[in-house]
Amino acid sequence: MAAFECTATVMGAASGSDHRFTFSMARDPAQVPADEVVEAFARHLYEDGHLQDPNAYELNTVIRKSEKRLILAIGHLRHPLDEDPFLTMIGY
């Protein structure tokens, strides 16, 4: 089974800076809905210990720019007592 490598840059208010992550998907990110690509990234963050739960986020907007092979996601990370906004760009 082929793996498709993606690179995500996350900008969040909590950290005050951006972070870059690399993760893999079993399916071609160009062929699945954009929110499923974000879901795969959230699973990666959970498995690496960056999220307390793989569903600890809420998406407000997901936009795919196919010609740029880019997905833009805007939402909130949910914590037990508050929420932090985030912006993520995923290249595939």
C-alpha cells in the first residue's frame, strides 16, 4: 500500500509561533474530502502526544486549492477549560 506524505504548518494563538509537522496518509489526499485530510492530521497529532484526544478540535472552515495541492483549515482546539483558535495549511 502506498503512503502519501503531507506537510502541515500550524499557526496557533497558544504557542505564538508556527509549527511544521509531516504525516502520512494511506489514501491520496487529492482524492479524499479536505476534512478527512484534516482528520488524518489530527490523528497524527494525537498519536504523537500533541492532542489529548483525536477529536479535540472543531473545524470552522476547510478550503482546498487543488492547483496548489494545499488545504487550509481554520478552527479551534478544544481544551478542558477553554478553546484556542488555529490555522493550518496542509500541502500534499
